[in-house]
Amino acid sequence: MTNPSLLASVTVPEEVVAAWRADFPILHRTVYGKPLVYLDNAATTQKPRVVIETLQHFYSELNSNVHRGVYYLSEQATELYEDARRTVQRFIGAASPQEIVFVRGTTEAINLVAHCMARTRLRAGLEILLTQMEHHSNIVPWQLAAEQTGARLRVIPITASGELKLDHEDELFTERTALLAVVHVSNSLGTINPVRELIGKAHEYGIPVLVDGAQAVAHLPVNIQELDCDFYAFSGHKVYGPTGIGVLYAKRYWLEEFPPYQGGGDMIRSVTFERTLYNEVPYKFEAGTPNIAGAIGLKAALEYVQSLGLERIAAHEQQLLAYATEQLESIPGVRIIGTARHKASIVSFTVEGIHPHDLGTIADREGIAIRVGHHCTQPVMDFFGIPATARASFALYNTPEEIDRLVAAVQKAIELFRG
């Protein structure tokens, strides 16, 4: 994985960023009479024209079901759907398209693994190792699995800078550890975790690893075979694709071992009232009519990102991160939450004497969309002793001028609340 500090030295020309921005129709609209500044990309990214047109073309010209029809439309839809699977495989460097399962998003991917682990591997006396910075979607499914099986959760703590506390790394893994589930990039702190090293250490003990990659794939080059994780999950809508489509990567032997997550059409070979024979992987885990248009739209999104160059995108975002951090830290009363050495393009902050929700409302009236709240990471907020933060998260289409507008909105809020 490319070091973010090295990317920060690469300059992406303004005219290139302007050309990227031109690909996103929504960026040309106004909010409350002011040009939209969209800084909530960790929640969802905006969609380039090619993705919107791909969805429109599918529904206008090819709409049909997959894997079942012998007619032209179905055959075309099936080929596009399976080509989307191959595109995902190449994008993340998986060994085979059979290791790619289409799901609704990161949340469903993690629930799928947790459900199957509970049925096959977890039992009383075993432990599931998480980190203190996990999103709720990588906590709650494991709590449910633990309740069902008698297993228990253990948590790797974080430091005041928002990094994993790994000074006693050799004590993390024991003969009781059944799985490590770790976020690649924190959605509330921006921290880039050393997942490759953690995976290697876990595998020394024979422990499988699930990586929540929801915040990583749009910002970092990811190669699954280099990471060597057992499971990797991400959502299409966070990498410029449609909502309702996501990916679970799993090593093939896990998919062969796991029982089906759901039952229904297309995940079967044959059905009688006495017995059902299941389909081969990955179809064993794709019951019912899938989000066909979503998968095809995701393919368009990933190809779009590849056409721009993920390392160029990452370099631009690292410069935005550095500029935003510098500008916000220069404002008296602003506290940055999450100061890890390696971060993706997320800045969470508080302003003394101003509730984040008030700050978000004032920013909104200036045409600026930021996220405020606990960001589905309440254990992180509890650790820092705060109820919420304001969060600005940057994407390929954001600019320093938009950061200047955010800074001006923060200063306006300070003037209104503190005089």
C-alpha cells in the first residue's frame, strides 16, 4: 500500500480536478442560493455521469433477470452482471471472480460472515477480537454472534491520537481467538490501520481476519492477495457507485465451508421437500434476484476510478487533508479528533462552546454539507469524552476553495455563538 505521506508530495493540477468535477452533475447545483460544497463523502460519494447513464441504459434497454433466461435481454444482462464481478476481482486484486459475492453493502457482508461463523466456528470459550474504533456494523453483528454461541468479544484499545494500541501485540492473539475483525480506515478518525501487519500476525496463530474496507477502496490502492485477509467488505456507494450494492470478498475455502446465508432462488441446484442441493460459489450466497443494475453501475464506477488513477486521487485527497487540518487547527477553540500519523481524507473536529449539530446547521445554510454526530462509532466518542463531532470528508472532486468556505462557516458559527 502506498504511504500517504509520499502521496502528499504529488501535485494534481487544478485543471485536472476541474475536469473531474465536471463529471458529477450534482456538483453544479446550489443549496440555499449558494454553490453546493459536498464534504460528506465518508457517508456516501456523489455519482459521476457515467454511472448515472449506465443505470439509465440498463433500465431503458436491457432490464431483465440474470442466470435464468435464454432470451437476448437476459443473456446480455447476465454477461454484464458477471463482468461486474470480474471487474471487482481485478479492482481489489482477488485471485478469482468466484471469491466475489455481491451483497447490499458492507453491513450485509459482515453480517453474512458473522452469521456463518456462528453456525460453523464460534462456541463458548472462544473470543472475537475487535478494535475500539470499529463502526457499529462491525460490532453489532459480532455481539449477536457471541450471544448465540457463548463466545465473547475482546477489544484492542486506541490511543489519544486515534491509533490502535499495539505495544503488546504478542498478547493480542491466543488459542481462544476465533477471528479478528478490523476496520481498514476509520470512518470517524480517518486512521489508516496497519492491517497487513495485523493479518500476518493473526495468521501466525491460524486466526482468520475480516477487514472492513468501506472507507478504504475509494482512497487507497487495495490488493487482496498482498493483504492476504480472509474476508474483505466494501460498499459501492462509497466508491462513486450506486447504493444498495456491495462486495464481500472471501477466500474460496471459506465460501465452500460456510452454509448458505439465505435461501431462495438462484442459490440452489435442485430442490425437493426432502433435500436441497446448493449452487456453486459464489452463487450459493446470492439468493433471489440480485441488484443487477447496482452491480453494473458499480462496474462503471470502478472503471471510472481506474481511469483517473487511484494514486493520483489519493495524492489529491492527501493534500486536501493536510490543508484542511492546517486551516482548522489555526482557529482558536477547534479540536481535531484523530491525529494518527497515517490518515485518509477525513477530519473530525469539535469547536469549543458549539454543539456539532449547531455547527452543521450553520454550515448547511452556507451551502456546505458536513456530517455531525457520533458517525456510528459511539465507543470512539466515549473514549474521547464527547457526544459527537463535526466531520468533513473529502473526495476526488473537492478543492481547497471548498475548504476555505468550510473554515469561513466555522468562523461564522463562532461569531454567532461566542460573539
